Amino acid sequence: MKILMVTDTYRPRVNGVVTSIDTFANEFRKLGHEAHIVAPEFPAHRKTDHLADAEAMEKFVTRIKSHYLFFDPEDRLPNPYLPSARIKIKQEILERKYDIIHTQTPFALGIEAIKWAKKMDCPIVQTYHTLFESYIHYFRFMPRWMSLRLAKGISKWYSQKMDLNITPSTQMKDLLVQYGVTKPVEVNPTGIKMDKFKIFHGDDFRKKFNIPADTILFLFMGRIGHEKNIPFLFKMLKRVLAVKPNVKLIVAGKGPAEDEVHEAAKAEGVIDNVIFLGYFEPQDWVNCYAAADLFTFASITETQGLVVTEAMAVGTPVVAVGEMGVAEVMAGNKGGLLVKHDLDEFTAAVFKMLDDKQLYAEKKKEAFEYAQSWSAEAMAKKMLGLYQRAIDGYKKKK
């Protein structure tokens, strides 16, 4: 099968969408299929240093020239109408005749992909990765009600253009139905590259970053954005420190809210107990998960909770707000404790995990074993089945 994956966000950006694209594309290739990616050109995308295989993977990517995006400097606005882009699109996309197009974002390239599907006479599907109504704070140039209506309207309009919609969680599927989407919607989350988690050394990470072995270590891993609710963790940390002063919280990642998050840590008086780290080399990334005593996650907009599954893959128990994809991943306290978006309840769960040694040992074992069922290969095979269903339906409709 010849698969074209189209996205408006890609490496060197690091986020859940990029992880999903690379995970599925790699598994498709292992299973003998062709997977090509169309993405924006970034100023230094060939110098990505946090992914060892980035340069090798570029041979599967068509880059479209892009421009600075003033309200989201991390991302780029691709321009598929430039003469150079039109040549690339004709030679590397339209003339190659793909069997199916899988879009990941409903923006510039995603919208163009609808036209490409018609020209190539093939079905088009999307994964609805992002709860866009949770990102309306970035559109400060318009009233909140207007940006909210726009987010919902675009989501419905784009989904109705698809032959099949895919969501990473049941909650996201229900949301599209609430928006009025009548085209088919199926659930298929992103799996874990289990081979990347075969070797992990938490002690090595602690030594490298000068974290004493007896320090109780909490971890947040992910994009540093407002929607991740990181200041909530600082409030929790402040309460824990009042009882257990030997605690630190790692905030690992980068994003547009870094300054605000630093200020929030200062405002809560916990800045000296927060370790801000950016992106890692692949082994440091895995070791960081293993070094943590608890993975603490308070996001209420997470569509699939990949970082939660990754933490469990090395046996690190989780305390998380049980919303959206995180609730589905943990399926009723699998590998940790799910709580409401309530500071008292969250903090109590953290104390319970730290103080109940038997519970902690059980959750640590459970986390490691449960994560094995989320293999990338299994999820890729399911996705290929959905592709075939879309192709068969498209031919039948014709």
C-alpha cells in the first residue's frame, strides 16, 4: 500500500502529533508498505539533534517552503502555492499516485490534501489529534466566543470532507459526533515503540544531572503549553514539600509557555525544587522516565496520553487527572491512580503512592506489564485495516 501522510507540524517540532506520524510511518515500512510524509520546511530541520535517526528519515519527507507564524513561533505556515512547491507536489505526490492520503492537521497542507485526493482519485482520512477549542487562547486577536465557534466549525467542516475520521480516544470520537460530524469515525490510538524502552537506567540519568539517589522525583514530560496545566503541579508540589522536603519535580520539554511556567513556579515558591530540562538525546529521554518515582500529569485536554504510556513502559507509576485520552489509556487506574481535576484529590493520591509501599510496588509492576499491550505494531496493523476499509468503501461508492 502506498500511503501519503500530510501534516502542518513535523520535526524538528516535538509533540504528540509528530510522535504519532513517525511511529505509524516506521511501522508501516516494517510491514512492507510505503509511507511518505509531506510537511513544512523548517529553517534548521536537517540539524535536529534530539533524534538520532532524523537525517535518515528525511528521505521519506517532502518539505514545502514555509513562513514564520506570528502567534505560534514554534510552528510554520507552509505555502503550497509557490512555484517550487507546485513542482514538488506534481513530481513527488500527484505523479506517484498514492492509494490513500492520511492527513494529521486541518490547516494549509491538510486542506490542500483534499484537492490532491480528488486529483489522484483516492480516499482521504484524517486523525483528529487535537482538541482545538483548548487552544483558542493563542488567538488573542479575536473574541473568545468567536475563536471557539471557529475551532468547532473548522473541525466539523474538515471532518465532513473525509472518507474516514480517526480519533486517538473514544472521548474525541464522541466530541466529533457532538460537533455534528456524520462521516464515519473510528478510534485508533498511537502505540509505543517498545524497542526504545528495552534498556533504561534511571540511576544513570540521576548521576548525569546531579540528582541524589534519595531525592523523591516527580516528572512532567511534554510540550510546555498553557493547555498542559503545569502550574497545577507546582501547587501540588508546594503541599508535598510541606511534609516531604526532599522532593523535586522535573519539567521536561519546550514550548510557548516556558516564561509563564517559570513565573508560576516562582509565584508558588517552589522554583528551587523544579528542574527545567529541554529535549533529550533518545537514551536520556528513556532514562528520564525511569529516574522518576512518579509521573505526574494534570492536563485535561490530552487526546491520547502518549507520555503516560511511555512512563509506564519503564515501570514508572502515574498520578494523573482522569480526563480525555489519559482516562482511556489508564482504563481505571491501570499503572497508577486517576483523579478528578481537584488539587486536594491529586495531592492525596500522590501521598498515597509515596506512603503505601505495597501499593507502589503493585502499580510499578502493573504499569510495566500493561504498557506492553500498547505496541506500535498492533496499532499500525489496526490502522492498515482502517485504510483498507476506506479504500474499499471509496471504490464501492464510485
